[in-house]
Amino acid sequence: MAYWNVVCVVAGTGALGLPYALRQGGWFGLFIFFLSWAMSIYTGVILIRCLYAKTGYRMSTFKEISTTCFGSIGGWVTFFFLAWILLGAPTLYMVLAGQNLHQLCEGTVAELNQKYWTVIMCVVIGIPFVLVKSMKEVAWMSAFGSVATVVVVLIVLVMSCMDQSAQFAKGVTHDAVIWDQFPAALATISFSFGGNVIYPHVEASMAKPKQWPWVIGCGLSTCAFLYLLCAVPGYYIYGTTTVNPIYNNIPAGVGQTIAIVLITVHVLMAAPLLTTALSLDLEDMLNITVDRFGKWKEFFIRACLRIAIVVVVGIAACFIPYFSLLMGLIGSFSNCVLIFVFPILYYFKLTGFRNKHIIEILWCFLTILMGIVGLIFGTKDAIEGLIQETQGGGSS
């Protein structure tokens, strides 16, 4: 179940966005892709190792690690980035779900405004989110969401290959590298491996926590394999006309409709995992426990907190309906820091610097550099794009 949790949260929208990331950065983006994959596995392992840095005690959250390392200010800075991704990613998912349902129902008796569908999707994810308590209880949703992602990837792969002759007849162009759009591509790639925010909760739910390196390694490798099945054929066949999400490139018909339905199922399964991780952090900070309040009062307080989270997600999704730009902003501003920078800073602070091999130190500095580049330039590009779309009234 821990493996399925990782695959469900990390895969899905990443697979849909990576062909577009290659369009942004060119074929050189594949090098960054493999680099990000290796770095994400490494930082996922050392992040959990940091939880056990204190002898005989396991820290429970990202924020607690940061507070231990850098005091209360460091803890709150980390929580800011955590909240950004744990609210931002579900918002992104609700934008995608709303767009998909609007697209599917357009021209039928079920046709509704995209914002109405977004609100309905928020209610759908809000029900399991409010009723279940921990990551272990929502693990079954991960398995369904992961299977849906695999089927979508296969549909996109088959349909795009069938469309190859028609696209090549039109003339398809590719780029080796596009330097000015490269930070945006890095942001999308980093979003595709963004799971650090839930790793402490997933590892806590495992019966055998020592198997975590195998879980993270196998989980992210599975995601990387699925990504390659989408990204390489997608960009090769559609070139500079590649869009995000990629299933909007494939020919309209039954295959595209099934892909849209299944990816909607996936995001509806993945969103409660992220909101649950945020809620667990907040409940821990506010000491919302059965021992303190009793069974029914604790449930009522927890339900009110989680309903408030769903409302915030719904409002944001309705007012920022730009999928690809929102993916870039979340990926660059939060994921670049939470995946590539913070875990290594914690690792050095808690376990020392001088006792590391020079190769590991160089690898760590390269990882931090990649995170900082993505944070600064990717965030700048995404904000400029959002301003342009908002002022121009377009959609992405």
C-alpha cells in the first residue's frame, strides 16, 4: 500500500505534462528528467533517515525536522512551502477534473459551467477526506488511482503511435534544447516527482518501515517508466504542437474519452492523499486528538478543519483555472525546494558534513543547485504566464 501511495500521488498529472516539458526544453529535457529521478529517490531516502536522527525517537513531520534543525522560524518556513504544495496540488487536480468533466459533457444535457464541475469535484473528494483519518485508510484509493494512470498512459501511447503518419504528413519539428524555456521545463519535471510532502506519513503507516528505500526506489522508478512511455512518443510525434495535458493531442474519439475519464478518476483518488497529509500536519500542530477531546468532539473538530481545507481548494480552483501554468508554478515554487533543497540541508545538519564522501557532497550540491535554479527562474516564468493569461482572459 505504501508503494501504491507513492505511485498514485507522484504519477498521473506528471505523465500528462512531461511531453509538454520536452516541448519547452527540447530533447535535452530527458537528461534533466533522469537527473531528477535519481535525485528524487536520493532525497526521499535521506528525508526519512532524518526522521530517525534522534536516538530512540522518530520525528513525525517535515516541519518537526525543520524545527529541530533550524528552530521555529525554519519550521514555519518549511510549513509555508508544505502548505503551498498540499493545497496547490489538489487545486491543480480540481482544475483538471473540472476541465475534463466540462469537456466530456459539453453539448449534452449534463453540460455545466467549468466552475460548477469544479465545485462538484471538490464535494466528491471532500467526502472520503472528511470521513477517513489516516493515510492507511485511504491507501486503497491509491491502488485504483495508479491502475487508472497506467491505462491512460497505454491509451496515449497507442493512440499517438496510430496518429504518427498523419502528424508527420503535416510536418513535425523538434528542438535539441530551448534555453529560455528550460526553467519552465524543469519546474514541470520537478512537479512530476513531487511526493516528499506525504513521505513521512506514508512511511509511518508501513508495517516494516526499514523497507522504505525499496518502496521509494520502486515507486519512483515505476513513475519514471510510465513517464517515458508518454513523454518520448508524445513529443516525437507531436513536436512543437504538444499540449498539456497530452491526451488533448490524440485524435478525438473513444480512446480520448476513456483517457479523460480515467485521469479524472486518478486525480479524484490522489487529491485526498495530499489533503489528508496537510490535515494530519495541522491536527498534530493543534493537538487535535481523541485523548484530549474525546471521540465525537475530536471527529467534529477534525471534520470542520477538513471541510475548511476543501473550501479553500475549491475557491482557488475556481479562480485560477489555468492547468499548465498552475502546474509550473507549484512545481517551481514548492517542489523544487521540498525535493531538491530542504532534505539535503536537514541531512547535513543532523548527520554532519565532514563525515560524507566527496562524491556524495558534490551530488548534494548539484541537487541543491538544480532546486534553486528551478525555484527562481521557474517561478518567474510561471507568474509572468499567469499574469498574461489573467489579463488576456485566455486559458491553459
